[in-house]
Amino acid sequence: MEQLSVIYLWLKAGHVIFVIFWMAGLFMLPRFFVYHQESEAGSAEEARWVEREARLRKIILTPALIAVWLFGLAIATSGQWWSGGWLHAKLLFVILLTGYHGWMVSYSKKLAKGDRRMSGKKLRLLNEVPGLAAAVIVVLAVVKPF
């Protein structure tokens, strides 16, 4: 029994660590997009932003997303929380945030090709999405209101 509680604590620590990495990347990428779009098309500066965005996706965002899901699923299984309404709601928000992540990756690739569809203002507003989602997810995970 004690071994299971130790494993649970390590799973939880891993989950929290990678959530922090993932959220940091989700906050950084839209800000990178703003700077990218403000750079001159075809310039060396634009090329640097394309490279920065790709590195952020490949080194931080996608690996952190995978780790968050693996640790989170392991925690839910070890805690036997699959029937909890709070977990279902949390998973809904995590799925939505994962979709946002996917959209960001897609938009990054479009920007790399020179397709600048969104304004800086819209990108700045999109930067608020992960913060709002994180607030809801934390309340659901900590308070477990239902």
C-alpha cells in the first residue's frame, strides 16, 4: 500500500512539472506569433521567428503535452477516479486545451509558409485561452466540486 502512495506522488509530481512546461509553451507561442507577424515578410527576422516557433513546438510543447496526458491518465487510474464528475469535466477542458494546442501548431506552420491570417490583436486575445482553461482545470482538480 505504501508503495502505491509513493508511486502516486511521483506521478503527480511529473504531471505538475509537465503541465508547467506545457502551459509556458502555450503562453509563449501566441506571443511569438505576434512578433513573427510584426516582422517584415521574407526577412531574416521572420526566418528566426519561424525557427523559434518550430523549436518551441518540438522541444517543449509537444513533448510536454504527451507527458501531461501520460502522467494524468496514470494518476486517474491509480486513484480510481474515472467515475468522478469533476474528472470528466477536467478532461473536457484538457481535451479543449489539447485542441487549442493543435490549432496553434497548425497556425505556426501556416505562418512559416507566409500565411498571416490573424491580426496581432486576435493573437493577443488568444493568449488568454490557456490561462482561463488552467484556472478552471485547477479548480476542478483541487476542489473537486462534483
